[in-house]
Amino acid sequence: MFSFNDLLTCSQINIIDVSLMLHNTTAQPLREMLPSLAHERRDIFEAYLRMHSDQAGAALRNRRYVAIFIPFGDRRFLFEGFYSVVGSELRPTRKIYADPAYHEIANTYGDPASDPERNIRRRDAQEVFDLRLEAQMDELRGRVVVRSPGGRNYVRVAANTPLEILEMSETHQLAAPTPNWRNFIVSGGFLRSIPRTWADLLRQWRGIYLITDQADGARYVGSAYGEQNLLGRWQTHVVNDQGVTRQLAQRNPEKFQFSILERVSPDASVDEVTALEHNWMRRLDTIRNGLNK
């Protein structure tokens, strides 16, 4: 069996000095988005790396380096990078969670463990780790897929955990898999930092969409066409602190959930798209019992 420890040895790294961090969060869409966050949103990803449980923190403090892995399908992990553990310090919890990155992780990416209010209530101070991405093994970032070692602990000792390598790809795979348009369901907060590959798809697609306010279930049907198609129209709804139509302007866009009801041809006329939009309004009854007033 060829293991990740063999790669460490080939890179002249002593495995005794290395911890393994195998992030295995079940929070969604955080779990699905971690590859894209690691590649496109380093501010969010590095904030996520700074905070750990007491047990994981103890393991990190005892070794110079940590190899970080993120979920990649069922019982598999993708190598994200090799980091040095520069140090750690105890800081006031309120000061730590003043960083807006944690609000975004909790509310946009659905991770309750990162919620500022929750953490401030739990303790007055918390340990913060300073991890620095190293150039060593940089050419392997996003390319090495390993088998899960099983168990619940997400920080392990490399010397005791020979992770089996399942795949080594030619190019990095630090991107969230793009969903089928029928499963393209995103929040208003998520739209403000949508992965590039997802944004490119929405920019190509035009059609009829649904906004559901998660605060009370109220619904709005809209249509998107033109240069930016669905991407442009959806982002218009969330660019400010309030929605853009008379009814949506009374609501918080962070609570909006966007989905696609029907895609239409790029050659469809404005009249055809508008007719489909009004058909969906009637079918979902969003004029009389919704936000299409």
C-alpha cells in the first residue's frame, strides 16, 4: 500500500513531526464547499482552520506540522495543504468572533459550531491557532485523495495513521462539484460568495426562478434573461440589505433561498419568457398568496 506517509518521506519530512487534520464536518453546504473555499476564499478557510476542540488543539500543539485534508465524497479525503504550526494563544472569545468570517461560516455555510453568539455564551476565552501554508508539497495540493481511516477523531498522528492513497490526479480538484440545474438551490448569503464554476453556469442559464423567504415561507417567482441571465438577476436581489421589489424590499436577502423552476432557450423572446413567468405565478399562486403583488 502506498500511503501519504510515503509522500511525506519522499518530501524529506519526518512523519514524527506531522499531525493529520481530516475535516469531516456534516454541516451543509460547508462540507460540499470546503474545496472551493480553500481555493477561492482563503479568508473564510483560514478562519475555519484557526479554531479547534480542546482535544484537537492538544494534538496540534505537540507537532511542528499539520497536513490538512477536506471531505471528498464518501469516506475519502482530499489533501488541501501542508502547514507549519506557528503557535497558538488564548484570546477573548468576543474578540475572536468579531471577525465577520465566523458569521459567514455559521449563517451562509450552515456550521453552528462557528456561530459567534453560541461561542461567546460558552466561554470567555478560547485558543486560536496560527497555521502557515508551506511551499513543501505545494505541487500535490488538491491532487491526492486518501481513504478515510475511520473513527471520530479528526486530528491524528501521522506516524500512527498511514493514510492509503486512492488517487493522484493530474490537476487540482479544489472546486465544489456543480449541481444539476434542478438541484441548484442556494441561499442569498451564499450568492454573495458563489464559487466561480457555479457562477459561470448561472451566467449561461436563463429561465424562471423561485425565491422562498426562509423566515416565513413566502414565495416570489421571477424571470432572468439578458447578458448575465440567472446570475445577474439573482445577485441583484442580494446586493443590498433589502430585496429589490416592493414586496421583497421589506425582507432580509440573507434569508432568501433561490431555485430554478424552468430553464428556457437562449433564443426565447422576452414575451415568451414573461409568459412562462406568469404561468408559474398562477401555478404557485404567488400573486394572491405570495410576493408577486
